[in-house]
Amino acid sequence: MAAALAATPQVRLDTAPDGPHRVSVVGLAAADLAGLRTEDARRRALAVYAGETRPDTPAVAGRYEADADSLHFTPLFRFSPGVRYTVRVRIGSLALDQPFEVEAARSEPPRVTAVHPSGDSLPENALRLYLHFSRAMAQRDATRRVRLVDQDGSEVQLAFVDVEGGLWDPGRTRLTLIFHPGRVKRGVAPGERMGPPLRAGHEYRLVVDAEMADAAGVALGRPFEHRFRAVEADREPPRVEGLAIEPPAEPRAPLSVHLPEPLDHALLARWMWVEDAKGVRVEGQVEALEGETRWVLTPERPWSPGVYALRVERALEDRAGNRFDRAFDREPGGAVPGPAEPLRVPFEVR
């Protein structure tokens, strides 16, 4: 009986607070490993999800490795304390979903790691701000811990949509703040009466209270401030003609794309990608740099010479919600285009 149990593949979690994180399926037979030679096969065999595992929930990004009897997954970023994860294994006859959480290191309080858009200015009709934290945060009263302060020191009332629990990513490390659309969009009653939350020419401070806490109840301990100025409204869609591609000069060099204007940081991670001549997606690490005006893809595998294509969902937005296929603030009665294929911009790797 003991020998039979020992031969059964098992999930092993390495999630110590002070070490690298890894999820492994150990005890695999040679026949199982033979079917895991490709990256796609490994992704289908082992995946980790944060939060609810709905059909449209994306798996946690990371890299895969296989050795004599195991398949290993190392996340791109360490797992966040306080978040419920699920390991999903589908290898041969083995099918299991195993939930887990990780313990938090208590050496330092959580902190704000980034704000996007990351530039020092925003159009007065901006739609969103993203706050990134060093670990999973508490949901309760999240939006009430964030304030927008005008240059005269007064708090801007009804600046953001008050969403109970906040709009968090699955790992609860990114909080989305939505400027009140009733004040941003022209021709809507609140906007006509109160004006937009941001006014061109004014200086602002986005303030996160010191009491904002992580999932374990540990507070920031000090307030965080992000300063920016408001500029004239942006009511023009981004143009595909403004996409300038710099093909990689070496097999392992990144691909760089200069964008027509600052685009939405979160959407850039999902709605811009590269395909080879067969339509297969080029996997790798994606970054949005220089105030979200440059998109960079570092591939997992070296580039092969040939024709590729940059693909862009037409719904990809700029900071004011303007899409590649239409402006956000359209004239009343304006036609709305239906679903369309993603944009395709070919380029060659020599």
C-alpha cells in the first residue's frame, strides 16, 4: 500500500516568506513526462489561478521546467499573502484542483510600488488610475482610503466611482480607480453641473491614507502621494499609423514598439501581442515603459528569421478611453462600429 501511494504524483508547494516560490508536480512517470515536451503542453498540464477559477480567469504568469520525474512552475512574481490560489493539474489520468495560501513576511509594511498612468500629467478627461501594491491588500474601505486633492488643498468630491470592496485584480495587488464617468463624459447631467474631476492647468495630489492595510491587517504606516498636473482633454482616438516597430537586432533581443500616445497600462498587457507567420503567439515578458509610450516584448525563446505581426485589439484604450476604432466621447447619435478583427501590423526579423 505504501509503495502504491509513493508512486502517485503529488503537488509540492514551495512558498516560504523569505525564499523563491515554486509549484511542482512530483513523482511523474516517464510516459507522463514524454507528453510535456512543449511549453503549451506544460501550461495545459499545470496552471495556477488567483481568486475564482472561472473559465475566463487568466492563469498566473511564469516559467516551466521539467526534470527526471517532476514538472515545476515558477511564478513571474512571488505569490501574494492573503490571496487564495488554486493549483490545477491535468496530467494523464491525474486531475485535481488544490487551493492554497501563502504566509506574509512581517519584516516591512506594504507599500505602493507604482501608479499608472505613470507620467506627470493627465488629460482632464482621464478615465482611470491604477495603484499597484507590494502585496495583497484588504478589500474593505479600499476606495475610501484614497483621495484626490486639488492645488488649493481641498478634496475633489465625487472624483472616483465608489465601488464596495474596490476594483482589484485577482491577486489584490492592483486597485483600479475610475474617474466618475458622469462627470467626465460631456452632455451628462453631473458633468454639466459639476464639471470634470480634473481641470486643465490645475496641480493634483493622489493621496493614499497611512491606514490602508494589507490582507493581514498591516497598514502602510505613512501616507503615499502621487503628484501630477491636468492638461487639455484628449478626444482623439489613437492611430495605428503611430505604431513604430523596432525589430530585434539579435536572436534574444527584445522587440520594441513606440506607441502613438500613452495607452492604458493594464490593457496593454492583454490586448497587444505578437504572432509568427503561422499565427502562433510569441510568448514572453511584456513591459510598458516611458510613461506607457513604449511596449517591449522579451521572448521566452530566441527569435527565428521571418515575418511576424504585431496584433492590437481595436478596443485598446488611451488614458481618456479613446479606442483605436472610436473616440470615447462621441457626438450623440454617432455610429458605433461592430466587432472587428484585431489590427495587424507586419514586420520582419532578419
